[in-house]
Amino acid sequence: MPAKKTWYVEAVGHTNEAIAAELPTENAHKGVLCQDGVKRDFWECDYRFITKLLQSEAAEHLQFKVFYREGRYGPVKPWPFLRKRRMTLAEALRKEVVKRSDSSKVPRPMT
């Protein structure tokens, strides 16, 4: 069974006030040491709250980063999958995520 994740939001600017209006003050954590050695101020929340922030991010000009901790004493790490977007074939070729195949080597069906 995978370890339970604890979710944290690092707010920037007026986002902090917007989160403070939604979450109790017990969820505010100051100076939490992260995996990269930097101490950050976080709001602890559940993932539903993060999806709610994402939905209102553009309309309310919210700026935040999402972090998580696996288990009770694991390191706090940034969540890398927050803003993944689809890539076009041209972008994938340019970034060398995929390689162009040589069409002369592809077997053709016999007719």
C-alpha cells in the first residue's frame, strides 16, 4: 500500500490572503524544511483544495506552488505533475522526446 501523501501549498502575494480565508490557521506551517534544503512557509490542505485553486487560478490571478510529503516523516518535495500539458508532435520532435523514423524501413503490406 502506498504511503499517505500530505499536501502543501506555497502561496505567493495575494494568494496567501485568499488561502487564509479558506483554511484554518492551524494549517499554516512556517519554516518547513524541504528536500532541496530551503525552508518554506506552507498551507497544509487536501488535494481537493488544490484542484479548487487550480480552477480559480486564472480568474483570480492566483500564484502558488504545490508540494507533498509521503508518509509521516518523508521529505517535502515539489509536485512535478501539477501543470503538465499535452505536447504536439512538432514540440516532441524538437525536444527530442520522440525520434523521427526512417519510412524506408517500415514494411509495407502486400496487396
